[in-house]
Amino acid sequence: MERLTQFAFRCDRWTAEELGDRGLEVLAPCLDTSSLQHLKISMETYDSDDDLAISNVGKLITPPHRQNLSTLILRDVGLHLADLKSFVNILQVSCTWKMDHVFLLSGTWAEVLDTLRGSSRTWIGLSEPRGAEIDEISIADFWRIFDRDERPAISEAELYILKLREENPLKGLVY
């Protein structure tokens, strides 16, 4: 696996009991290489509202040898703010991210947007985040901030990350 450059893992329709408490850690030995450039992890659960069925990807993205990762696609997984910050800090190349239905396990999404905005080496597609303050905002605010269906096909959150919008759209919301 020393020269592995791409790795995709997709697990459809599992439950927390089936995966156990080790989560995605079982994949770590496969990914123990500095040559990895493209990583995709997709975990769709039977019950997407079941917080217990969220697998934490932190240990897969934070090893120091992830500095050459240029594509990271996360779907239906959990992530701690501290792990996201660690990953952004070790990046040495431009990294394209796509985060769909990611559940924030700690921190706030406002902090996530600030962290990604602070990284000059990151482009991100962010859709339907879950957890933290997202659970408290109105449906109208959620779609205003994260929807990409109307032109331009980029959300307010993504505009903020790209420094094309001055204010963090999640700050100042009343819950």
C-alpha cells in the first residue's frame, strides 16, 4: 500500500450496531501511506437521523502524512472541529473538498467556515451539514445559507469560505 494514491470506501445501509464502536478506524492501516492524494469516504446509514450511527473520520484525515491529499470527499460521516483544524494545518498542497451530510461532532459550523476560509489551500463544496447549531436554525435560514440550486450555483457558506462574502452567514443568527 506504500504507493496507494487513491482510496474510496462506500458503505451503504449499515447500522451503528453492525459497525461497532471502532467505526472507520479499521481502514487506517490501508491508508498508512504518504502517497495518498485522493480519499473518498461515504457512509450511508439506515437512519440518517441516528446520531449514534455517525462514524468519525478524524483519525483517517489527521495523520501528518496526509499533507499531499489533494481531494477529500466525505459523505454521511462525523467530524470534530479539532480534527478539521489539524488537517487544514498539515496541508501542503491545494485540496478540493466535498462535504455532504457531514455531522459536526464538536465545535460549531460557524467555526468550520472560519477555519476553511483561513486556509488559502482549500476549495470546498459543502451541502446539507448536520449537528451543532445547524439543528437549531430555521429551515429558511438553512436553505438560504447552504442551498446551491439557484444561480449562482454556489451557497452563501461557500462564498464566505472563498472570501467572496465578508460576513460569516452563520454568525448573528437567532436560534
